[in-house]
Amino acid sequence: MPTYAADLEAVRAAAARLAGAVRRTPVMTSRTVDELAGRSVYLKCENLQTTGSFKYRGATNAVRKLDDATAARGVVTHSSGNHAQALALAAKVRRIPAYVVMPKNAPAVKRAAVEGYGGRVTLCEPTLEARETAAAELVARTGGVLIPPFDHPDIIAGQGTAALELLDEVPDLDAVVAPVGGGGLLSGCCIAARGLNPAVRVFGAEPAGADDAARSKAAGERLPAGPPDTIADGLLTGLGELTWPVVRDRVERIVTVTDDQIRAAMRLVWERVKLVVEPSGAVSLAAVLSDEFRSLADIRTVGVVLSGGNVNLDKLYW
Amino acid sequence: MPTYAADLEAVRAAAARLAGAVRRTPVMTSRTVDELAGRSVYLKCENLQTTGSFKYRGATNAVRKLDDATAARGVVTHSSGNHAQALALAAKVRRIPAYVVMPKNAPAVKRAAVEGYGGRVTLCEPTLEARETAAAELVARTGGVLIPPFDHPDIIAGQGTAALELLDEVPDLDAVVAPVGGGGLLSGCCIAARGLNPAVRVFGAEPAGADDAARSKAAGERLPAGPPDTIADGLLTGLGELTWPVVRDRVERIVTVTDDQIRAAMRLVWERVKLVVEPSGAVSLAAVLSDEFRSLADIRTVGVVLSGGNVNLDKLYW
């Protein structure tokens, strides 16, 4: 068996490291969701995680693992999304600085969220090159450690703790479904779930308008993300070098869903489960409600990671 | 000590009756809420209860207590809100009919919700008199039992189980705050909380635009509800004959809040706690965030009942 960036032991070590620092989020059920899915669905509510997404798991794991001398110089990332908020708070809790590079056209509300958690924001031009250059400059200037959003063993292991908790609470799951952008959550959950029980089937859920993981699986090689076109703004990036091998070898299938399916699943969660999920956070449920997934045999029970709940409430999504 | 419609033993008996039939809802915390409240706040999430509100507790308790012969004839109520949905489902679970009288101007979505749970809806003119007449006719015709929304010992005891769970999970609460409309939830929670620990201080939270409980407390006698003017459409009714004595004797104070305060608390819960609460469901938190409540001494920890989450998602509330 090939070696991946993280294994079950790494996820277990992360879980021990996160105890008391990260929420054990509830697992919820809904008879309406079960009826629509045609099977028993267990919703792992990472939208209820601190900072509003699962990202706080990986960020806290990475920050806690740093030795004191390294940590004191701070952490650096470039992100305008949930990872930036998560890293900012994880750093604040350890009383170290977090330097966050954000594109100058990022919404004011996202910048405010990062700053609200104590992150120090550097603005740059809205290109990947400018972001990477600015982050490298910050690393050079501060001596801080770059903590990327997904393609890092400690991030992958940290995100996997969500599946560890899910299977601890519902041990007889036949399948687990997680959304896939860069693949940190999906690969971590896959390692954890199949490490605990090799018979568990693991699926990725991806927006049709950002379907590089599905295309990569079909091609058998990691393909870059195309220009994205989806409401699920947390799932736009392509797979990483470390996450791809897990997705390639250990994930059964990537199910893609349209924005209309995402919106319908999101509304279902708001309306019937009474939880605020963001579009990216509802993609996994949208996949489970799709004809493609409903037609799969031998799945009686499925765990679904609702990955985040950070939305702009001034907006109507339907 | 005077005798009330229910006591701690009745609430405990209700809890035993509801085990496995009603959700033990999670208790959630938020550091943002704690900062704004100036103390530790424990949110009892009855918006996550089956049918989207605490009403399912009382309705299920009342329905389960019926003997088989009586139950077989069905249950009757007049309500257009959360009690109607709760009673419809409680009856469906027992496989007995639920007859629900609704005003003909009730929103289509509410009628659909009741019918979705199997309730048989009878429409009437939108006056209290017409509703009561229609309900009485249904009782006469079907032999069914009238299950009122709040002023009934089994309803009061059932709603009190929310506080029983809350104190079981957070035993060292200094105070409990519940919203008050008819007073079923507030009186039940008061009986349970102060029955378990007489030192617990219990507060009611009421919209300023439907403040009969506050006025009744001030006057020392039960005053009728005036014409209501509030966004909190679940709290429009006045106190009942059975709920009033508990509120009069055992509740420390009724804190009133404006619709702007309710909206702000509601948005805070959606945005930071990631839960969908309805306006009535956020009134208790609005009270805890008010200057009046914040200025109270010797309350380090407070339990807050978020009572429901049934909103129309086509609407923007801010």
C-alpha cells in the first residue's frame, strides 16, 4: 500500500492535540432528509465548528504542532476564505501573530472576519502570483511559517478528525460523503474513515462548475482547476500534490452537482434542519440527494459532512 | 406553597414519557454571544426540536397520555402556528387523527406544514370566536380531545422538559430565560428549573409589542393581551389561567424587548451560532443582551431557550 501524507495514526494524534480546543460538533438527523435521500443520513455539523467551518480543525492542528520558538514568529497564509479566519483564531488562541494575504477585491466582510479574529491583513493584487509573492515576502520578513489551506500533512490530519468523531458516534456507516475543493477535508476524512473501517465507502462531492477532481479521477491524473463557475465559493481550487493520491486511490467516486442542486440542498438544511450552511457546505448533501447517488446499491446509512456556515445574510440565495 | 397545574414530578414523568420520542436538543455556546451578554450563555436549541419548536414536547406528552380508546377518536386544536404542526405530528406518530382549525387567512406555507404532518385542516373566519366555535364543533362531531396550545397541565409539564435537560447538562446555571406568549414554556421551565434548584432565577422574555405578561406582573393580576404589534408572531397570546399563577409567583421578572432588539438577536444567532431561529425564538436572547438584563448582579451563567426556528425563507428579516 502506498504511503500518503497522513495516516490514521496522524489523525488520531491530531484528535488528541485538538481535544478541548476544537468543538466536537453534533451529528444531526432529519426524517425529511432521510425520505429525500432514500436512506438514513447523518449530518456532521461542521458549520457549527468554531469560526464556522471545519477549517479550524486543520489550522489548530498545524498551529499547535509548532515548537515554541517557531510559533513565536507567527504563521502566514494567503486566503480570503474560511482557512484565513480559522488560522487567525488558531494563532490568536496560541497568542502568536497570523499574517494573512488577501486580494484587494476580497469582500469587506471577509476582511473584517479575519481581523475580528486578530489576523493582520496584507492586501495584494487579485492574482495567484501576487498572493504567493506577498506571502513569500511576509515569510521572509517575519520568519513566520506558511500554513497552506489544504496541501499539508497537519492540515489533512486535522480535517480528518471530523470523520473520526462521526464514526465514533455512528459506527455502522456504510458511506461518508465530503465536499472537495483542494481536497484537505476529503482526503483527511477518507484516511480516517477507511482507516477505522476499510469497508466504508468514501465519496467526494463537487460543484459541476469546478469539477477538476471528477475530471482528474476520470483521467487518472491530477488536472488543474479550470475557470470556476459556481455558487460554492469555497470549492474553487484544484487538488493538491498531497491530497490527490488519496482521492485517486481511496475515494470511490466524485459526484458532481449543479448550482441548482446546491441551492436546493442548502435551502433544505436551512428550512428543515434549521442550520445555516453556506453553498459549499451543502454540496455534500446535494450529492447524496442526486439521482446518481440515490441509485447506488448497498448504502443503508451515509454520513455527510456539512462543512461550513459562513454566508452573507444580506443576500437571498433563492 | 400554592399548588400549580404541574410540578417537578409531572415534568419528570413527562420526560420519561417523551424519551426516544422527542429530541434531546443540543446546548450550544458562542464566545461572541458571551462577550455581548457579559456572562456565559448556554443556548438550549429548541429550534432543532422535531417540527422546529419546543411545542413538540407538550403536544407529544399530551397525546401519549391519552388512553387508547380516547386517543382513537383523535385530537383537536385551533392554531395556525407551531403548536398545530407539533400536534399534527404527535398524532401521526400515534396513528390517530389530528383536526386543526386554522383561520382562512393563515399563510399557505403554515397550512402546508400542518398538512405535511398529516393534520386535517378546517378553515374558519379569522376571529377567536370563529376558531373556538369551529373547534367545539369538531370535538362534538368527532369525539376528539381538545389539546390547547399552552393552558393545560400536560402541555406545561411537557414544555418543562426542555429546562430539565438544560439543567441536567449545565447544572450550575444561575438563571434561565424563556420567551413568554401564553406562558406554557415559561411556566413549565420555571417549575422544572426551580424544582431542581430553588436558587435558580427564572425570567420571561416578551416582545414590547405584546407585553401582557409584563403588565400582568406589574399589576399583580392577569391582564388580557392587547392588539399585538411585533415581529414575534409566536408570542401574541395572553397568559392562561394555569400559566399565570406560576409567572406571578415563581418568575422573577419579565424583560421586554423591541422588534429591533429581536431582529438583532436573531441575526446574531444566524450569523455567529449558525442556527436558524424565528423571531419569537430569539426573544429570550434579545432579553439577555438588553441593558436591563446585563445590569443584573450575581448572574454568572444563564441558560436561554431558543424556542423555535420556523421562518419563511423567502423573506429577508433585516
